[in-house]
Amino acid sequence: MTPLDHMIILPVILPAMTAAFLVLALRHHLKGQRTVSIVVTALLLGIATFLFAQASDGTVRAYRLGDWPAPYGITLVLDRLSATLLLLTAVLALCVAVYAAGGVDGRGRHFHPLFQFQLMGINGAFLTGDVFNLFVFFEVMLIASYGLMLHGGGPARLKAGFQYVAINLLASVVFLVGVGLIYAVTGTLNMADLAMKVPQVAEADAAVLKAGALLLFLVFATKAALVPLHWWLPATYAGTSAPAAALFMIMTKVGAYAIIRVYGLVFGAGAGPLALAAAPFVIPAALVTLGVGAIGLVGSRTLRDLSAFAVIASMGTLLVAIGLFDTAGLSAGLYYLVHSTLAGAALFLIAGLVQEQRGAASDRLLPAPAMAGETLLGGLFFLAAIALVGLPPLSGFLGKVMILQAAQAAAIWPWIWALILAASLVMTFGFARAGSVLFWASGPASESRAPPALPLAAVVLLLGLTVAWTLAAGPATDGLQLTARQALDRSAYIGAVLGPDVRLATGN
């Protein structure tokens, strides 16, 4: 194993070590915490970029902790899919850290240590090669998110936090039960080993294994805010601080990633009688999720509520693509995943700026005195709205077109087309109403100060990346087609983790 191979574990251990250092050495030095957090997050971006370049050659790389062979030891796996999401997480995290340094991080204690611990959990979830450590990293991610969700808040945030903690504790119990059922039948939790053993399970044990698979899907659907398991998200995302909500944009994608990874690899097309066990539920639930998000967006009373329901609608659209369980659908979904993460995070950060600038009116969708910097904020909101609704020419439009094209192979494609197009129309109305009230129905100018530079820079960077993602659509989709093909190819993953001889013996 070369020194470069050890870089695979850096996205996990670097934020963990940074969080511990911030707590022990810089507990009472906010400026020092800001500097270290931003520098380390920028370093993570560099590491993620290197790993993305390494994964772009199509090789799946396995990192065995302690050099213990799979399936007995802990294994981290780097492929195109995990590298893409590591890079997206690092980009988003750097923007969030810069925004928070504008003052939000000083409204409570330990923002940056919690932020770094959250990055550890998210990156670990994307890299882990076994189901139990997926559970462990979920818990690390969630424990840190509990603190971030409540950071600097009052009673309303505490109430939303209680709902969030309760649903995730229940999901953790269900996760453990599902893991236990799978282990009881197969004797392993390594995903590559499971991909080998699931097709060989005796008929008498198939029902127990299917129950475990469906319980895992239930947990992943909860993380991804799939209806009817979405109810925790609006209050949680709208009730927390803007940078925390922006970072949480990647957390719903962890749920979507888990569905892709576990159901593409372990319970995919090669899983025999258990192939695609949850597939019949995904697209119908995703379409309902899209509808609920669009309707909730129109009925929102604050910009933060509107942003939260926009997340639900975007997750519905994304899960429609994932639910196709083919290369075309998955590649379209991955393009849309990157877009919706960047644009959704930008909208939450804009909502935070609007909330600060409007004083007592906060971000309520009611007329109020004009804000300082209203023209700039209005332009940024307009750009984010176009992106999230999916209007041309931005990446949201391209992503939805790709998903609609991929859906033509599905039996229920007329429903998919009708609901995605109808939801886009409804969301256009909702964003137009919100924008007109916030930025065009203002009274006399207030005495608010101009928006701070660092938060504005973070928003501009996120929206600039959204535009760049649009301009790079050609090469991006070519690369994501390779990513989707690799994610659905069991042989490459199995060969990297268990050895090439196993891969050659199993084929696909």
C-alpha cells in the first residue's frame, strides 16, 4: 500500500482530528476556530479533488484498515460515485464555513467542532464498505447534526429539534433491526460479501432477508425525506440556522446514496429472488413526495419554510430518477443531485440573509420596509428560484429533461411526466409569489446595514457553481454515465474488495 492509498481515509480522520483540536485547544477562541475550520475544509476540498481524479480512471479502490482482509476487517471503498459525493460535500462545506464565519457561528458554542464532526460522518457514510459501519457513520452524522440544529436557537428551534431527534432515534432502532436480520441470514455485513451471498440464500430464509432489506429501505427513505416519512424535514430545516440548513442539504443525499449503494450492489438486478426488493415502492412514493413538496411550497408563510418544501420536492424528483434503477435514470439523477444540493443550499443561505436584513419582519412572506442590498438579494433569489424550479437555461432544467427522457422506458412514464411538469408549474407560482412580496412589495427603506461580505460571497459562489454546472453539462453527463454504470456493476466493486479472483468467478 503506497502513501497515496492512505489518502482515502483522510476525509474521515481529518475532520475528526480537527474537531477534537478545536474543542481542546481553541474552545474560547472563535476567530481561531473559524480560521482552522475554513483552512481544514479547504484542505478537504483539495483531498476530495485528488480522490475524484484518482477515481476518474474507473478503478475501484479498497482501503483495509489495519490491513485486515475483507470481509472481516473495516473497509473503505473509493469509486466514481463516492468520489463525486465527497467532492460535492467538500465544496458545500467550504461555502457553509465561509458563510458561518460572517457571524452566525458566534451565536452559540462549538459550531465549528460540530461542523467538522458532521463532515466526518457524511464522508464516512460515502466511503464505508459495510452496512454496520454505514450505521455507525449515520450516527456520528446525526449526533453532530443534533447540536448544529439547536445551535444558537430558542424554544421554536428546540421543539423542531425534538421532532428531529425522535424520528432519527426511531430510525436508528429500525436500522439495527434490519442489520440484525441480514446478518442472521448471511453471516456478513460487508457489502461486497453480501452481494455474493444474497443470491445464494435458501428459499426458507428469503423472507427474513427481504424483511431486513425493506427495513433498511425504510431507514434510507426516512433520511431522504420520502413521503410519508418526510414530516420531520420542514420544521427541522426551517427551524435551524441558515448554514446548518445548507449543510443538511447533503444529509438527505446520504439517504439517496444509501439506496443507490445498497440496492444497486446488494439487492440489485443480480440478487436473485430478492432483486430490487423495494423497487415497486420508490417511484410512486417519489411522485407523491414531489407533489407534497410543491403544494407545501405554495402554502409556505416564510422563506425558510418555502426552502424546506423545495428540498422535499427536489428529493421527490431525484428519487424518481433513482427508482428507475438503470444507467440512464441514475446518471440523470446524479446530475440533478449535484444541482439541487448547490441551488438548495444557496436558497437557505439567502433566506438567512433576508431574515437578518428585514428585522422584525424576519423572512415572513409579508410586505415590510425595503432592505439594504435588496436589489442584490432579489437577483440572487431570482437565480436560485430559476434553478430550483427547473426553468431554462440553468442546470435544474437540464436535469429534469434528462430525468424525463430516462423515464420514457418506465411503464408509468405518463404519470412521471405529468407530475414533474405540473409540480414545476406550481413551484414557479410559489417562488414568484414569495419574490414579489419580499423584493417588490416593500415599503419605505429600513435602516438595516448592507449584507455582510462573507455570507454574500458564499451565496455567490454556490450560485456561480450552479451556473458552471450548467455550462459543463456535456462532459458532466458523460462522466456521470460512467459513474452510474460503475455503481450498477457488482463485479468491479466485489473484485476490489474481495479480490480479482472472486470478481472473475462472479462475473456481473
